[in-house]
Amino acid sequence: MGTVARPRPRLAGRSMEGLPRALPRDLSGGLESLPVSVWPPSEEPPAFQYSPEHVAGGGEDTDPSEITFPGCNCLAASCMANTCSCLRHGENYNSSCIKYIGSEVDYTRPIFECNTMCRCGELCQNRVIQRGLQFRLEVFKTVKKGWGVRTLEFIPKGRFVCEYAGEVLNLSEARRRIQAQTPQDSNYIIAVREHLYDGQIIETYVDPMYIGNVGRFLNHSCEPNLFMVPVRIDSLVPKLALFAAAAITAGEELLYDYSGRFLNIPLIKREQDVLEEDGIMKKPCYCGAKSCAGFLPYDSSLSYKPDKQTFDKVSQGNSCA
């Protein structure tokens, strides 16, 4: 097994000496395939290290950049589902758009892109996420939600928009970071759970607070225009890819459901009742959607305290810092 050299994350919003400076035109510092602009120029987002891809976080032994998957032997310029080992579960994209939008069942189908070891060409239709940003995005200051992200150009339904990249953590480190937070702290940690056909669950924890990409600035909506899909390329550590759930116009804010339930399993009434009966302070939701729940989604699993044998509710995802 080998490793692929990755660009070293750069400090965004600060000079190399650590002193404040004029906001750069490109928040990514040239690490993305397209520049990420910031508005207004007079303000800058909180400092963090920009990385377009996952990095190994504290307590995690798995290196997200390590190549562990074998490649396909396709010699054609673009792979076909009936001959490519990467497409054994069926085609993933159609003209760069993710397939099967609108069916809950098809979202459970695993997605594997062709990888570094594959013999197919760079223009293979099964290489989408790895090409990076394909639309110009801008981080901007919102009225009530802190910083957000909007598109500067039209995005068709089903197209890849960006990743939610950050430090990949193990469960104990994710819990440690959550339990160290105060109610006033922003929480960027997301827990992604994939349910396999045999009843097993694969859990991935990502925290872009200190090291991350443009996805860390995405705000929540109860009626989002993005949805998240785990996509694997070189290893079992999935890319958390965000796709357009509908056609998105230029200037529109990009939003996803922090709970991960949008276009997946709906929130059952019993679970909603538990949230409403919970006396722990919740963070208000300012998405403005007609179906707005009033509060940001909660994930109880990362706040487990052995001494109490209970689970506290914590906000999942970026809390709009």
C-alpha cells in the first residue's frame, strides 16, 4: 500500500507570521480547483487551516489519504458498469450528476469512484468528487447565522457542489471534543452512520473546526438545497460529498440538513417528542423554511457520560460560527 502526497493545509485568514492582514481573494489559498471568495472584503472568517480533503485527527490511527483500494483494469477512457469493478453496484453518475435522486432506497447504495490505482483515464465518468470544486463559491456574512456559503453561478440538480472535509476522529476523541464544549461554543463535528445490509453500522466522525474546507461554513436548513452522500475513492474513509438537491440559482445560499435526514429516513414523531420534552437548552434555527423545526438538529450519541448513564443532546454539524 502506498500513500499519495497531499498539499499541506494553509492558514486561512492570517499572514504567515500570524498577524492580521487583508483578506485574501481566495480563502483556500490556491488549494481548491477554483478560488473561494469572501464577502465582505472588510471582514474575515475565524482563522483555520484550509485543507480540501480529510486529514487524520487526534486519536485516529487511520490515514484518510492512504490508498487501500485496488484499482480497476479498465483500459477504456471511461468505465462501464458491466465491466468495471468500481461500478459493481451500478453507475454512480450521469453527465456528472449523481443518479437516482428522489429514492430513499438508492441512497443506501454504496458509491465507489475510480481511484489512483485504476487504469482508466482522468476523464472517466466515475471520477467526479476527486476533481474538486466545479462551481464558484463564496463565503459570506449572513444577517443572523454568522458566516455562510453561496454559489456565484447556476448549479444544476444532482451536481456535486463541495465536500465537508476536516479532521477524521475516532469515537472517543469526538466525544472528548464535544464534552469540552460550552453552550456558547460552535460545534462543527458531524457523525455519519451508514447502515449495512447485514445490520452493521459504519460510523465516521469529522471535525472541520481547526482544519477544514469551505464546507465548514455551510448553514443548516430544514428545507435544504444540498444533500450529503458518503463517497469512497482510495480507502474506506468516505468523502462527505454534498450534491444539489434541486437547481440552485446564482447568489443562493447553500444549505444542508445537519441531521442528515433530508431525502433519507424522516424524523419519526416519537423522536421529535423526545426532543421537545428534553429540558436541555437547544440552539435556535434561523433557516426560515415553512417546515422549520425551530431548533438545530441534535445528536445525543457524542455526549455520553458514563457517570450519568445518559445521553445529552448536542447540536450536530456547523452551528453557524
